[in-house]
Amino acid sequence: MILEIAWKNIWRSKLRSLVVIVAIAIGLLGGVTAVAFMNGLLIGRIDDALEIEVSSIQLHNADFMENSELKYLIDNVDDYIVDIEKDSSVKAVSKRLVIETMLSSNRAAAGLSLIGVDPEKETQVSRLYEKMLDSNSTYFVGVKNRPIIIGEKVAKKLKVHVRSKLAINAVDVNGVSVRSVFRIVGIFRTQNGGFDEMNAFVRFKDLQKILGIEDGKAHEVAIILHKMLETETLKNTLQEKYTRYRVNDKSLLRVLNDSIPERVYSKLLSIKSDKEYSKIEFESMLKNSFSEKTNELYTKQVLTACETGIKVSEWKQLSPELAMQTSWIDFVLYIFVGIILAALGFGIVNTMLMVVLERIREIGMLIAIGMNRRRVFSMIVLESVMLSLVGGIVGLFLAWSLVSFLSINGIDMSMFSDGLRALGYPSMVYPYIEADNYIKVTLMVVITGILAAIYPALHAVRINPSIAIRE
């Protein structure tokens, strides 16, 4: 009965109710669409990062991640690749050589990372081959002798073009300076200007020969998965298989550099040895050595510091800025929609207070004939909640329709492409929002309706029936 009365009361002043409903709907439409846009921008960045820059998971020699020196190689790399490819979650695997070098043309020079890849395997792991600048650019096709692919920014800096020659200056495994000439077969342009400026690609076998690296060795193994959600599971599996942990002088130095408390360092110093542990064994030892709180706070840092052999890194570790943005996206939704609903909440308070003041005599009569004050309170709250809910449902439906349309057709941000590329974001954005976020927003709308009704409802239950009826 109270529900029916509350619903009818909303429509006693249709214009006023419609104004509130439209305000809520427009506010939610704007807020949800803005969050979906930011989400789409981030997803586009993550897709490019995984499929072009860092892949889902990478394997390195643990010391290479710290020093990036040529000598820190993965031995028997082909055995690792064969083993990893057996996992059903793995889409493709590729080995790489990575060195810091100086590229020079007749006009200029540039320092960058030179990456040696197996073209056939790499096309399964990376979509870089799709980012060639024009029809003259190819992905290691057309030149048999030492081809190289560079970014558009590097090409402009060195003032070169396809078919131009570039000299590479490096140091081989014996510490001898070597110089070799490559011919440009392709110039690429990705959505990340920084990546284009800092990386160049040659064939694995060419770089291997120049540096004097033996067969079966590589600096990096890149793994791409069928589903991003399987990353953490595979990472843990590979860590248990390949990564070992040791408390030695090198790991203790890392602990000191990582600002881990002195008490943790002292305890690790007491268990220092050359013994190697698996991940499960090492975690168990830490659990027995430290308090629960210490383990909770510092286990991850200690594990990272004590890694030896093969280091397994997922994309969140390789690109921490993306991981941070991903973890913040839900928080951004709450902040955005929360601010909008807070502003709209004041409008609902004002509207419901006007409703109560206009109906003082009516409410007084209801109390006088025996309506419980609790029911009066409930009636006002229900009116506010239903008003908010109608506006929320309309707004969410409009937002869902708009986001669904834009998720297919996209938003062209070409006019801001230079700025977006500098930050690594795509110029074509496909807004996206998780389905459960609509439920969360609906709950926020209901809570807003309840909070906005408290003051007007309290005002209503404090009405003196005898005074109200005389008015």
C-alpha cells in the first residue's frame, strides 16, 4: 500500500518529477559514457602493449633484468620454448636478442634498443608487421643481407628512408667493438611514439652472428596467450618450473637497495647460503622465518630480490604504469558517478523538501487518522528512491545504448593523434564498460535516493498534526 501511494505521489507534479528524472538520466549518461571512453582508451593501450611491445609474459636471465648486459643469456632457450608451447593457454612463443646500441647514418646517430627476432615466429607474437608505414616498407622481405626495421621517428632523426644503409656499433661477447652495416627494409609507426623512437629490429641470426653468441642462447622469450585472464596462472606455473631462489650476497644487496627493513635483512643474512629453492619451498621458508604481518608486507619484494636463473615477468611487471591504470579504472568509475550523484542528490533533497512542505496539511491528516510516523518516513523515502531509480534506469539505458553503438563504430580522435601517440594511446577509441558496473551504478543511485530523502522524511515525521490541519 505504501509503495503504491508513493508511486502515485511522484506523478502528482509531473513536470517537477520529470525534471529530476531527466537531470539524473543526463548525469548518468555523461558519467558512464566518460568512464567507458577512458576504459576503451586504456584497453586499446593494453592491447597494443601486449601485441606489439611487451607480450603477455617474458622470460629473461634474472641478472639481465637488473643489468641488461650482453653476457646474461638464457641457455638452452629452444628447450624452454618447446616446453612452453605444450601449454594450451599459449598462443605463440618467440626468442629475442636485445642490446643497447648506436645506429648511425651519414647524417646523424641515435641510441636505442636493437632487438633480434625470428621473423616467422615473431609475427605470431607481435603485430608489428601490421604497422609498416607505407607500401615500400616490408617486414624483413626484399633484402637478403642484414635487413633492419626502424621506427618513423628514428628514420626522421637519422634522415633516412627505405633502402638506406645504417651502421650499428656494438660490443660482442668477447668485449670487442664491432661495426656492421644494415639496409632498411621497413619503417613502422605504432600508436606509441616512445616505442617507435627507442626500438629497432633485425633478424635473430644476423645479430647472433655479429655478437658471436652461440646457438641455443637468447636474452628474452616472449609469450602471447589466447586469453589475458590466464596470464597470472601461467606465470605462477612457469615460476615454479624455471625460477629458483637463493639468499646470497647479490640478493642481499638487492634487499638493501629495495628499502626492506633491517630486521628482514638481518634474518635473511642468517639464512644466507648457496642452496637454491623452488618458489613453493622458498615461500614456505619465509613463512616459517617471519611473522604473518612481515610476510604479508615483504614476501613479494624478497622473492623478487632472491630470484636466480630464469625470471618470469608478466606484462604488469614489464609495464607497471599500465598495471596501475588498470587497477584504478573501477575507482575512477565510483569517483565520476559519485560526484555526479552527489550533485544530483542536492537536487533531489530540494525537490523532496518542496514536496513535504506542499503536503504539510495532507501529512498531518494522515498522522491524525492513525498512520504510523514510521510509515510516513518510509513513504517519503520510497518516493525519493523511486524517483532516483526511474532516472537511473533511463540514464543507464541511454548510456548502454550509446556505449554499445560506440564500441562497434568507435570514436575517431585523429585530431589529437600526435598527443595521444606521445602517451602511447590509440587515436581510435572503442568505449567499453563491464556489465557488472551497471549494477554497481544502480546501487549507487538507490543509495543516493535514500540519503537524499532522510532530511525531508525527518521533517515530515516531525509535523504536528493539530497545527498542520489548521494550516
